[in-house]
Amino acid sequence: MLAEQNAIPDSDPFALFDAWFAEAQVAEPDDANAMALATATPQGAPSVRMVLLKGHGPDGFVFYTNAESRKGGEIRANPRAALLFHWKSLHRQIRIEGPLAEVSPAMADAYFASRHPESRLGSAASDQSRPLDSRATYLARVEALRARYGGDVPRPPHWTGFRLAPERIEFWQDRAHRLHERRLFTRADVGSPGGWTSELLYP
């Protein structure tokens, strides 16, 4: 008879995320808030990249980007996405799926202003995902903005944030001999703060 410790609880999925995320912030050597963001075109062609989680709670999971980038265009055309956190040091992952909505301009302004001045300059100078003839061209644009604004460049109107409102959250825990544990939380009504159901999945 196999005995397991610390089974994934059937509880509030946001409280469970908070607990796992807090452990990852201690255990992961770099960027515990890094997550894979998967989007798709209207035709269903997928693409994925790493972004950073910048806010989370019962209303969803927030990240920021250039809305004129490839991912921004895919989000505008097909505002649904999936997130994946993989914390190798903890042998855990969390998958999250749901629709996306843009954050308010005030929220985007506040986060942009909190960034390092060099990061603000780099974001404002970038035509993200578009062809670039040379690295020197990009760096020259950064310096031109520095000369104009110093370290206080304003947020470009196309630089914004998106919040994913989860419909599905799956917690995965590595177990010995690949007898892994998976628990899926599903919410029928995204507009409701509750209404979650939970079930175990075969690994």
C-alpha cells in the first residue's frame, strides 16, 4: 500500500496557488513568476513564449506586453490563452486556461512607472516582433528616447497589460515512479468568485 504525504487538497484554487507560489519564490533560483503564455491565431495556429506574472488574485493573472507584438495581435484577434508555471525545484506545475481582458490604462500606467528606467526606455523604443535591420538601430532609438525624456519616458499607448480570468486551473505534483498527482479545478461561471468544482485526473 503506497502512502503519500502532502496530497493536493480539494480547496480554494487561489489559496492553493498562493501557497505553491510562495514556496516557489523561496525554492526557485530565478524568476519564480516566469510562466509560459500560449496564444493562438483565429485559424488555430498556436504560439508560446515566456512572460512574467505581475499580479494575481481571484479576478485573474496579469502580465504586461506590447499589444502590437505578435502575441498582442493574437490576443486581440483571439482573446483566450493558457498559462503554465513549471517549478522544477519543487517538481510541480500549474496550468491555467481562460479568456483575456485588457487592464485599465491607470493600472498599466502604474505598473509601467514602477519599472526600472532602462526597462521603460527599452519597451518604448521597441517595435516588438517586427524585423530589425541591426542591433545598433534599436540601441540608437533607446538613446534618442533617453535624450528626449531622460529616465521618465511615458508609457506608449500600445504597451499594456492583460488579465487571464481562469476557467480551469490544474495542479500537478511529481510523484515517485511517475505515479504523478493531478487535480483539476473548473469554474462554470467566470464572472462568479466561487462555483469551483474539483476532480483528480489520471497522470
